[in-house]
Amino acid sequence: MLKPIIRAGWLAFALVALVLPGQADARSLDEIIKSGSIRIGIHPNLPGLSEYNTKNEFEGMDIDTGNMIAEGLGVKAEYVSQESAMRVPNLVADRIDISLGGLTRNARRAKLVDYTLPTYTESQVILTTDKLAHISEWQQLNDAKYTLANVRSTVPAQWTRKNAPKAKELLLDSGADVIRAIAQGRADGTIAIIDNWLKFTPNYPDVTWRVVPKTIYLGYWGIGVKRGNDSLRRWLNIWLYDHQSKNRHNVLWEKWFGSPPAFPVVPTPYFP
């Protein structure tokens, strides 16, 4: 029998299987424009990308980007809150038209949804505390004496499970939960994309946080669309080229994260 934590890691794809039999057709570009709104999936708990502000309204880079996309289409942006595990199932079930929320492009997800051109890069690193000051390589964490926390159904969680199988796994619902688990001593660290998680660390002033500087791998985000919705995907690619050619994507990143992206995406005019 699979361990519960491993079964939980495949929750998103079990959910996809549930919605596949009755899935609705995606709204085409013309249908979205005619409706007057575009449904944009965002993550409610990713500081920098999107989160609730003091007015209980969404703010962040994804919100700015979504508003720009809606303006380009001449429609209203309608934001749909979703946790990491629901980003793909919501597209498959046509509950949203596009998905932001740091959706990493990979072959496994590409069996279910389509992607635009890259929007941003992500660099995976180790976040731990001074208790593991001796750790300098991820291979050292492949040991049963360590517990590594991560957000379920994310690429870093899957990468960690594959590459550090001896370590204990703690799967949680959000980056805030991961930081809390490490601060409370329930986990020793995480191997993840931590740009938007670092904003949670000041909540634990008694903890000395440590980011191991070596980048483990470089991945790419894209805007997710329902599989086969080519009219919308092609429009988004044209919009992205214009957006990135004017450096607006890097300006937004620096606005919400406080520094330039470590590996900026270079705009390309060549796409299908």
C-alpha cells in the first residue's frame, strides 16, 4: 500500500480523472471577448504573485499581469482562487480560461493542458536553518534522518521525491505551511522555488534561516490554457512577446519581489 503522503502527491491527477468524463469545451478567444470577461486562476497564498491585502483584495504580480491581459482583450478580469493542486484540474474542467500561479511547464502536465511561451524562470534551491549549517549540496539531504517539506502536486515536490527518496516527506498545502513546519521543527528544510516563500520567514524571528546559494535546476513558468484552445494560446503568445519586448515582465517582478529575476526570460518572436 502506498503511504498517505505519496498518495496525496497525486491528488491533482486523481481530481483530473474525475472531471475528464464530463469536461466542457474550452471557451475560444471569440467567446471570451463576447462574454466580456476572462476567468484567471491564481494562487491566493503566494506573496509576490498573489495574496490578499489589508482590504481583503487580491494584489501581486499575477494580478497586475491578469489585468494587463484583460485590458488587451478588452474584457474584465475575473479571478478564481485556487491552491496548487487545482491549477490543472480547473483548466481541464473549464472552470478557468487561463492559469497563472507559477505554473511550471513540464511534460507530465503537458499531457493534460497547453502552455504559452515562457513567462518567467524559476530556480530551485535549498532553504533550511542554521541547524543544518553543514549542508552545501542537495545530495546530503538524501538521508532518512531528514524531513523535507514541500507543497503537494508541485514540480519541486516531485523532484525531491525522485532525487532524495531516502528523506522523509512532509506534503503541505502552501508555502506558508512549509515555512511554518520548518520553523516549528517538524521539517528540516525544503528543496523548492522559494522566491515568494521568503516573505513568510520574518514571522519567525527566532529562527535563523539559511538559503544554500547553489541553484539545483532552472525551470520555466508558462500561462496554462485548456488543451486544444489554440485561438486563446496564440493570442497570449503574441501578447507575451509584446509584453516582454517592452521589459514589462521584469519590471513587474522587481516591483513585487524587490530585485530583478535571477534568470530573466528573453522574448522570442518565434512560436507556433
